[in-house]
Amino acid sequence: MNKTTDVVDRDEPVEIGSGEIWSLRLYVAGSTPKSVAAFANLKRICERHLAGKYTIEVIDLLEQPQLAAGDQILAIPTLVRKLPEPLRRIVGDLRDTERTLVGLNLRPATDA
Amino acid sequence: MTTTAGDVNARARELAKAPSGIEGLDEITGGGLPAGRPTLVCGGAGCGKTLFAMEFLVRGAIQHGEPGVFVTFEETGRELTDNTRSLGFDLDELIRDKKLVLDFVRVERSEIEEVGDYDLDGLFIRIGHAIDSIGARRVVLDTIEALFGGLSNAGILRAELRRLFRWLKDKGVTTVITGERGEGTLTRHGLEEYVSDCVILLDNRVIEQVSTRRLRIVKYRGSAHGTNEYPFLIDRNGISVLPITSLSLQHEVSDERIPTGIARLDAMLSGGGYYRGSTVLVSGTAGSGKSSLAAHFANACCARGERCLYVALEESPAQIVRNMRSIGIDLTPWVAKDLLRFHATRSGMYGLEMHLAVIHKLVAEFAPRAVVIDPISNLNQSGTHIDATAMLTRLIDFLKLEQITAVMTSLTSGGGALEQSEANISSLVDAWLLLRDIEIYGERNRAMYIIKSRGMAHSNQLREFLLTDRGIDLQDVYRGEEGVLTGSARQSQEARERAGALRRQQEVEAKERELDRKRAALETRILALRKEFEAEEEEARRVIRQDEASVEVIRENRLRMAVSRKADRAPEARSRKTEETRA
């Protein structure tokens, strides 16, 4: 919990309530380099910004293809922020931390 | 250039085809869409792409035992189900029976953030899963270009689409991919680059406020196909494409004769009536009895127990029934027995192609032995004259192929240009009856004659055409010195001819009297002249006598003078002088 304050680099949005749990779901299709990279990047970002407040569920569509329709999965890899609402979707290997943070609504898109 | 059915069949053996189930399309394509390959169906908004794709799936599932997957990017499954229910497709039932899977892929740019590299494996897996869940043989992607609206990385998209189509081909499913038509390209995002096996273009054109749907096969790799634009219909039975441009002149002919419904007309047509499967044109001015003639034919047809389709382009069915009752033809029992079916529509309702398409469809549904089109001249209003002729050519060709006897009426504007204006149609028809008004002495009468009737020795005589309360009656006309006469003019002409004969008799007598008088006058004058001459002669003789007397006096005087001068040659001189006087 202490780390939450540590990760505030710049203008960290503070609407994350203390008891709030981030429920994230990463859709992959087998162990492709993109999927592996996406998981690694996500893990790193969460540890840094949401330590202890998140869960990551990795769904391999090769094993559970029926789950693709439910979350409107099109691209692989896709990260879905189930909670907090509203639902957000980020496709790609998440190599750009800043844009991932914006996509997850951890940072307002004020840049540029 | 037209491709014969034989060619298409020969090629069809080389390439496996999946019957589309869409009426008419399989004829044009020689069997259907390329089996196990993707087909691109493109066209503008509202041209029927989605319906085309849906019908392909539904017909495949119901008629050909090929389950299908419909991947929609634009409408939700619910919307699709509702929209297609109006066309008689119950998608829910198909889904329950595991013959169909609907998958709505929602692509919303505002919901998607793109960070880094990705591929469309998710879509592949979804489609693959849907295919596997019901063992689908057919797939529709409608409209996959929506991906370009949802994802910004066109480079990835293009590569992935190429891979997708290849993957679908490898899976051996017959796929229909729809695409929105772009400016100057078949599809907005150039999908035609990736789908090279078969491309079908749908079009909904509006010409002179009348819209016509058309379908054209732009390409079909490895197969012969019809290259024309074919009109198509969307109605409660789905899409029907009308392969009606095949002008092969291969139709069979029949020697069977069918009555015209008018005994006297049958007699004029060498005793039998029209040939079955022939096309009869009945032309005439307004009110000359064209519809009545056509109704007689329809009535006779139904009386024989044969179905007849009556295409009314001018009057409502109720009006036709009422009017025909007034001349003793009751069509209502035939309508009740479904032997006679009316199709009434304004000719301006839709384009020529559509009229043709509708008639085509009705004929296919109702399977009539005879068709009445009343009148075809109205079709000129829905297109140019050339278009109308082309359409009629196709219609006649189609009806002949089906061995359907057709009676078409045509309203002519009257005057000398009447035959001229219909020359182009008349060459297509087998028999041509002309109804004509003969207007004399404040009375209009109808007359009919046969301009031509192919393959029979028909009467060349004009008949007076009477509309009685017992139907049409054909009467011999009066043939006199002043041509053909009908009605009361015929009677008055006979009276007039009698009067004329009497008058001529009187004229002859008068002339003879005149001659006599002239002869008498002439003789009188001859007499007078003779008398005058005699008088003149008498006078002349009197003068001569006086002259001779005076000559005698001179001669005697001269003699007396010579005697006094003692002349000696006097007798000779005297004789010469006498001769001169006499001459």
C-alpha cells in the first residue's frame, strides 16, 4: 500500500480508491513473442503503479476460444480492464508504458 | 458475346462450385460460387450486400446441408435476425438447429487503445471456433472493412486480412466477404487485391427517378460466367437474379394451335388460332378493343383449364373484370380458381429491368401457359425506346423458351406512323393483329386485320370488329367502289350508290337531247349559209352580166371609132379582147 504513493511520478491521477482492486485480463494465443512481451510489460507496469491492487488473468484463446466473443476480442494480445469500470481495451504488446498508462486511465492523455 | 449453357457446364466440372441458392445466380455462374474459396461481394450502401450474404448462408444451410457462420461487423445478431425475418428467414431456428452461428464483432475505435505490435489472431480464433462448433462449410464476413474504422494500423490490418483470406481458403470454407464500394475502386480499402477468385458487384442505380438493382460478375477465376449486368430483385423471397440476356434463339417450337377465344378469328388464322408459345402483338388506337381481344384469349385459356397471367399496366384488375363483364366475359371464376392471376402495376413504378424481373419471377412462380401484357406501349414510359425494345426482346425470348403463348397489346397514336413506330417490335412477334378505327360520317367503327402470322396461311381480309354484350363479333365488311365501309355508312353507301346510278341515267339522256338540239341548230346554220351563198352567187352573176354588157358597149364604140379612122386589123384585136374579158 505504501508503494502506491511511491509510483506517483508526475501528475498521478488519484481517483484510485484505497480498497479498489484492478481486475485485468490479458488475452493471448499461445506463447507467441508478442504475447510474452505483453505479459512482461503489463506485469512491470502493474508492479510499479498498482502493486498489490491488481489481478491479472491470462486467457489463452487457443485453449478457450469460446471466450473470445464475450470480450469482443479481435486482436492479440488484448488487455481488458474489467474493473474498475468502464471497461477499457488495449491491443498490442504494451511496449509503450506511457500510452499503456493512458489507455488504462492511470494517466490522463494530456501529452503532446 | 453470350456463353452457351454447354460451355458453362463443361467448365463447371473443372472447378468445384458451391450453389448459392440465390435464384438465377447459379445459372450465371454455371453452378455457384467457387467452393472453398473467398468471393468478394461489393457495392454501395443499400445495394443488398448483407442480404446477398445472408441468403447465401441460409440457403446453403437449408437447401445444401452446409452450415454457415455469419460474422457481422456492423449489425448485432439481434438486428440481423429481425431484419432478415421480413424475408422469411428464421435465423433463431437455424441457430438452435446448429446450422448457423452469428458472431457480432464490435469494432469501436474509441474503446480501443493501440500500444505496440499486435495481430488479428483473436478474430481468427473466433471464426475458427464458430466454424468448428457447427462444422460450417460457409462463412460470411460482413463488412470486414469496418476493421479499418476501428484499428488505425493499416499496415498490420492489410497483412492480417491477406493472411485471413489465405487461412479461410486453407480451411476450405466457401466465404463471402462484403465490401463497401469506394471512389473509383471496387471497395473502399481495396479488398479486391486480396480476394482474387470471384468478385461480384451489386449496384442500385437510379435513372430518371426509377431505381434498378443490378448484379455483375466482375471476375470469376477459372470459370466461364455471364458478363452482363443482370437485374435482380429483393422481395419477400429474398434475392432473384434474372439471367435474361441470353438471346440464343434456341427455343423449341410447337405445332399445337390454341384458340384465340374468338371463333371467327380462329378461322382467319387458317382455322386454328395462335401457335402455342408464339407471341402475338395486338396494336391499335385508343378504344379499338385491344384489351377485349386480350381478355377473350385469357378467358379461353382459363376455360381450357390453363393458367394465364394478366399483366395490367394501365387498369386495375377490378376495372378489367368489370369492363369485360360488359361484353359478356366473366373473369371472376377464373380468378377464384387461381387460373387467372392479375399483376397490376403502373409502368412508371419501376424501371424496365424491374418490370422484366417481376414478370420473370411471376412466371416462375405461377407457371402460366399464357401471358397477357396490356399494354406494352406503356413500358416506353419507363425507359428510352431502345431500352424498351431490348427489354421486350428479352421478355419475348424468355416466354418463348418457356413455351408460353403471349398476347401483348400496344397502344398506337394513330396516323400514318403507326406501323412505322412499331416496326422494331413487330419483327420480334409471330403474329400481329391490327385494330383500326374507321371514322366516317360522324361514326366510328372498329376493323381488324392480320398484318402477319408466321407459319400459317392467314386471311388477308379486313373484318368489322363489333363489341357486343356477347363478346367480340367479327363481320364481313362492305367492299364497294369507295373502299371498305362499316356500320351505318355501309347502309347509306348502298342507298347512295342507287341514287348515283339514277343520276347517271338522267345525265345521259340530257346529253342526248343536247346533241339533238345542237345538230338541229347546225343544220339550220348550214341552210342559212347556203341561202346566203346562193344570194351572193346571184349577185355576182348579175355584176358579171353588167360587166359584159358594158364591155360590149365599149367594143362597139371602138369599132365605130375604127371605122371612122379606117383601121384594117380590127377583127384580130376584137377576138383577143373578148378572151381577156372571159378569163
